[in-house]
Amino acid sequence: MGLVIALLAVAALAESFALPGWVTEEVRPQLTVAIVIGWGILRGWEEGAIVGVAAGFFAAFASATPVGVPVVRLAVVGLLAGLGLPRLAQISALVLFVAGFVGSLVSFVISVLGLQAAGWTVSWERDLLFNAMPSAILTALATLVCYRGLQIIERLTTAQTEEPSL
């Protein structure tokens, strides 16, 4: 899991910067959400939630939002991905795409609710249509790629722990 945590740190930093010529400042793939969903699907709800909490702390340090908002939103996304999707993800890549899309929107809703509870003013109607929906599509595509990469990481990690020591 250590490699996944390091990957999350890099993803959180990458999310905090707009990629010129590819996405705007508001519309970008949520790489941390994609990784948390992928790991939750691969390893179950417990590790999905743990990785979500770690990703939340990295995201909080890279943004101006209150620390609890990204921690809760990513922990919930990891928990939900690990609860219902492990068996469904084996059926089709479409399940991964939908998981990334829905996970991104769930993340958005939790962020809006958390920021409003903290006293922030959020224009969620406009942001949902013009920022969250396009970002959810990019996040869904990123989930497909991240899931395949996380499968490789899981195989490498599992192979190292199963080797007998002499």
C-alpha cells in the first residue's frame, strides 16, 4: 500500500495545478478520486477508506479547503467503491467508467455540503453543470487507466509478500 500512498501524493500535487492546453483551472480529472476508486475496487472497502483518508490529507494540504472536507469525501468514495464494485468491475470496463463518473459526482456533492457547513458560499448549480460534469467524464477516463495500473501494483505487491524467505 506504500506505493499507492506515494502515488496519491503525486496525484494530489498534480491536481493542484492546471495542465496548460489540456484542461482549464476548474475542469480537470480528479486523479485522487480515480486512484481511491480503483484501490477500493481491488482491495475492498477497508483499504478503500484508508487510502481515501490518506488521499484526503494530501488533497487538503494542496488546497485551501478545511482539512475535514477532502478527508471525508475521499474516505466515503473509497468506502463506497469497495463495498459494491469489486465483483461488478470484473464484468466490464463500463462499470469502471461509471464508477469514476459517479464517484466524482459524489465527491463534488460531499465537497459542496462540507464547504457550506464550514460557512463557505458555493454556487453549486453552475459548478455542477460547467465544472463537475466535465470533470466527472475526465475522472471516469482516468479511472480506467488508474485501475489497470493499480492492478499491476497489486500483483507486484502480492508477489513480493508471497515469496518464501530463506
